[in-house]
Amino acid sequence: MNIRNVQARVPGWVDWLPRGGWPVVAIVVMVMCAPGEHQLAVIAGWDHRLAWGMPVCLIAYAGIAATVATRRAKGAQGHLTAVVGAFVSLGAAMAAQPVSHLFVTGYWSADPAPVWLVVSVSCVPPLVLGHLMHVAASHSVRSETSEPSRSVRETRPRETRRALSVVPSQPTHTAPSPAVSAAPGETDVRQLITRLTAGETLSAKRAAELLGVSRATGGRRLAEAKAALSKVNGS
């Protein structure tokens, strides 16, 4: 069977579902979860109108934490705490539904409301605010540290030239052509030195991807570049 013919017979709405379907599902889920979270806020003591802030609080918390956890690379500033926040917000939203339904169906009584429930629900808004402020602060710190200062940028070209001058030359075979080019290893080290002095953080895997070599070779080239920079900074 020809795959192209099969794809041509797929209705257009099937292709639309992954792009347009998930926002519809997200809205429906939020509408279905909001009453339970609102009821718990009412049971905890908030006014009926003010209690609608609870589902908004949990929805915004879950969305921000999930977005930050997805966008930030593993090991980056604020990634771990965003992942924790995403799981906590998901757990809080999931717990709110069965607990509120237990009150609605009469299995539990809200007169008076259980102390543990009042305390737990009352702590949600300040905890959400504190964690979101922490995520925002870690994002601002990451932005400031990723942009080198003006004085550092001005001195880096000179440091780059000094570092390149101490890169150990690797033995090369004499080519029959009169034009002699630099060894591939030396060229790779110079490229990594340029990136390091520009403020880029490199790993062995990233160096290998940039140079188009194996991870082991990329790690050796990166070690040579860092050694050259260390000699410059120590002189």
C-alpha cells in the first residue's frame, strides 16, 4: 500500500486535532475542576465570590510551573524547582476533586469542616505565591548571568588571543602542497576557546556536537581549551 495515498485520504479534521484539540480539552478540564476547588475554598472559610480565586490560583500555578519545567534545560537554574512545582500543582488539583466530591455526596460533613482541610486549603495561596516568586527570581538571575558585563566583553578578545597563543601545536604530516594548514585538533581547540571566552558554557557532549566529532574527542578538545584559558588566567 502506498503511504502517500493513505495520507491523502486522511480527513483534514484529523490533522487539526493535535493543534486545535488540546486547547479545547484544556478549557473543558479547567471548567470541570474549578467547582471542586471553589467548594474547598468555601469550606475553608472564604467568601463564595472570593473563593473563585482558588481555581485560578491552581491553574496559573500549574501552567507556569509546567512551562518553565519544559523550557529550561535539565540542570539549568530553576529547572528542578519548576519540576517539583509542576508535580505539586498536579497533585493539588487531583486531590481537590475527590475531596470535594466526598463532601458533595455526603460521605464527609462540612459542619464543622475538618481542621486538616481548613489548614491545608488556607496554606495554598501563600505557598503558590512564594514558589512563583522563587521561579521568577531564578529566571532573572539566569538572564543576568547569561549576559556578560561590558568590561568583561571588552577584555575577552585580548584574552582569546593570549589563550590561542598557548594552545599546544599538534604534530602534522607534511603535505605535498606548499600551503600548510593548521591541524584539525588545533582548529577545534581554537573554536572552543572562542566560545568559552564569549561566556558560553560547554559540556563534552555540546563540544562534540559543535565540532562534529565523537563525545570522547570533544571532551579532550574541551579539556585542552580550558587548560589554555587557565594558563592565561594564571599568568
